[in-house]
Amino acid sequence: MAKSQSEKYGGDWTKRKLEMLRAYLNAYTTALKNKPFKLLYIDAFAGTGSVELPAKGIDGTREIVQFVDDSARDVIEGSAMIATKIYNKKFDELIFIEQNKKRCQDLKALAKRYASRNIRVKQAEANAFLVELCQSWQAERGASWRGVLFLDPFGAQVKWTTIESIANTKAMDMWIWIPVSGLSRMLPVDKKPEDISGTLAQTLDKVFGGAHREKFYKIQIDLFQEPRSSRARGVEMIRTVYKDQLWDVFGARLLKDSRLFYNDKGSPSFEFVFCTGSENEKAITLAHKIASHIIKAKE
Ligand SMILES: C[S@@+](CC[C@H](N)C(=O)[O-])C[C@H]1O[C@@H](n2cnc3c(N)ncnc32)[C@H](O)[C@@H]1O
């Protein structure tokens, strides 16, 4: 069934992101094939199992248009479908979290088609569900489970407290899609850290954790030789600070290489970042080698 225009999102970067996820899931399950772990896949912003991209216009850019010829439709497998179809070594359990009721119905239909698989569809707020799952990890799954978590929000939905809980499990590899241009738009350029207050301060604390504001804003001497607090324009600082914060939580489990994605107009828009779950040195080295290879691969 054709999706309504409002349900279409993404661009060429969506295809690339999902192919990177597919490559990692294939390599991860293959690497753990003969290990005694049970494997869990969690899709925290799961969508429907398929993605319909906005159609391409004649100039090659994608835009939401009112009427689309069926031949111009661009529908690809979404992350939930990709994970379900990892066959070399299948995931023992898949959890798809999605807040939207209609999208959950699509996910349930997917789960029904693969009824022999252990697929749970949860209509829930991703942060709340994940924190609970992570906090009960030791009691419920102990050392016998390993997992891969995909965090693929539309915007600034992932809370820092959720990231901390994920890191604490020491068992879940994480791919996170960070909307760096969206975050950059939220951060005023000329401000003193202490002048950011109210809803904006709450949102920033939610997304970046505690001590981020001082990292963004630096005192510089302006043209009139006056000290002025401002942050560097663009996304570079956002990338640095977010990864800095990840380093504080994941330490050497954060893979320093990451992939920056550009939108159709050539502006840097998203960053795809990987962290290993396990603290075991050999596991980190192997996971980083695989993820780094995927990040650096040409299209
Ligand atoms: C970018 S889409 C995910 C696409 C999906 N990974 C795929 O490849 O098909 C983001 C999804 O997250 C859902 N969502 C947004 N906020 C959420 C939240 N707080 N908790 C759970 N799901 C949420 C949206 O309804 C949407 O389906």
C-alpha cells in the first residue's frame, strides 16, 4: 500500500545508513556464530519495516510532492526487516519499539509473517522502555546475552540518561544516528552558558547530559576588544561535544571513526556513531575493526 506523503522521509543517506546496519548485523552474527551467547537485536525507533523515500525530482534532489507516479516510488527495507532477515546466524530475539500506533500495526504484521521467530513489538516511548530493559539486563539476561541496539530517531529524542543505561549493560553494541544539524539549529550562537535557561536548557541537558554547555561556549575577544561568549558555527562543535560525552560514558568502547552524512543540498546533517557493548579488549578490537571497515567503505 502506498504511504501517505507525510509518512515519507529520508534520502540517499537513509539507504546508506541501512546498508551499513545490514553489513554490521551480518558481520556481528557471523563473528559470534560459534560463541555461547544468545543474541538480541533491539530497534528502538523501529518505524514499520519498510521506508518509502520521497521521490527524486529532475534535479536529483528528493522532495515531498503531492502526486507520485508509482514507477517513481522508492521503497526500501527498513531496519526491522533488515534485522529479521539476517539469516547466517539468526538473532534469538528481536525487540521492535515504536511509539506510533499505526507503525506498530505494520510491525506486528511483519512479526506475524515471521511467526517462527521470537519477535516482540512494543508500542512504547523508546527511552522509558530502554532504561527499564537495561536496568533489568543483569537480572534477566546476565552474561549469556549479547545484543545490538539501533537508535534511529527523527530528531533529538534520545535522552542522555538512556545512553548511560545502555553503556552500563556492557553487553549491547550501539549504532546511533545523531541529527547534528538539527542540534546545531537548537543551540544559539551568541550566549553565555549561564544565560541558556528554561525549555531550551532542559532539552539540551536531556540530549547532551550534564556538563556540555561550558564545552560549547568559549569566551573570545570581539572586534571591539570586548570579551564575548559564543560557540563555533556549524556542526563541527556538536560532533566533537557529543562524541566527547560518549567517550565519558563508553571510554575506549567508543569508536573514534564515525560517518558524517550530507543532505541533498550538500550540508552536513547526520552523524552515524558506533560504540561496543563489551569491555573485553578482544571484543572491542574485533567490533571496532568491523564497524570501522563499514564506516570507511566507499558507497
Ligand atoms: C527515522 S524513523 C525510524 C526508521 C526505521 N529505523 C527504519 O529503518 O525503518 C523514527 C521512528 O521513531 C518513532 N519515534 C519517534 N519518537 C519516538 C519515541 N520517543 N519512542 C519510540 N518511537 C519513536 C517514529 O514514529 C518513527 O517511526
